[in-house]
Amino acid sequence: MIEPTKPDPRMMLEEIRGQVADRTLERFDHEDARRIGSAAAAVAEREHLPIVVAVSRGTQRVFHAAFAGTTAEHDDWVRRKINTALRHEIASLEFVLRQELSGQTPDWLDQRKFAIAGGAVPIIVAGITVGAIAVSGLVGSIREDHDLAMDALRVAAKRR
């Protein structure tokens, strides 16, 4: 049996860093947050995905949806993923890849507050991080949660 090849973390890091334009919006208010969250929720509903999706505006949770197959543990993961994205102002997957490439685990990071896991994407307006979307529950690859969050951002941006 042939084992699947592991994605090159350097190439993936460059790709994730290149998504900044897709995370940059002209504005971001409560309606935008609900539109982004609803885009992710629509995919989860259509594909019967066991996910939790949350969208924050600053530190306020504006949108939250949990689907069958999730638990309160997923709620905690999205909270900690959003904290990571907001604190470091990068996608949580970028944080993961940076740690992997450095070969060091950040022992300074309080894992009760922050997650070293992909799935949270900061939302940027005029160069400033103003919120984030996070997805938790997809376990097929390191980037599935991240990709769903990015897809929701792209879909919501087109609906304006």
C-alpha cells in the first residue's frame, strides 16, 4: 500500500501567507460576521459535517453554530483557535506551521487559552485584525478546518 505524501510545510506556509488578500475586507460589522458564519454553516448543513463554527468581531462572539457530532470540546477548540489568531494576527494554521518548521513547541503558550491547531482565520480591515472565523471538527488533514473557514470568507465577500 502506498502511503500518502505529507504536504511540504514550507509550501503550505507560503500558500497560507498568500491568502491575506482573501482575509481582507472593506468593512466588518455584525451583519458581515453573521454572513461569514452562515456561509460556513450552509456547507456544514449541506455536507452533514460535524463541526462548530464561530465568528468573532474583536473579542465578541457574533456567530456560533454547532452541528450534530460535536461536543462542548469543539466549542472550546474554536475559542482557543480564535484567541491564537487574534493574539498573533495570523491564521492559526500559519502558527502551527511556524512551530513545526522551527522544531520547537512554544512552552510559553497557555494551552487553556490558546490552541496550536489550524482552523481560525483572522479578518482584516485596513491592515488591522478586527475579528476571526474558526472551524473545529474536521480531522481528515491538518488544513481542513482552515480551508472551510477560508471558503466561507470568500463566499461571504462575494455576496456583498
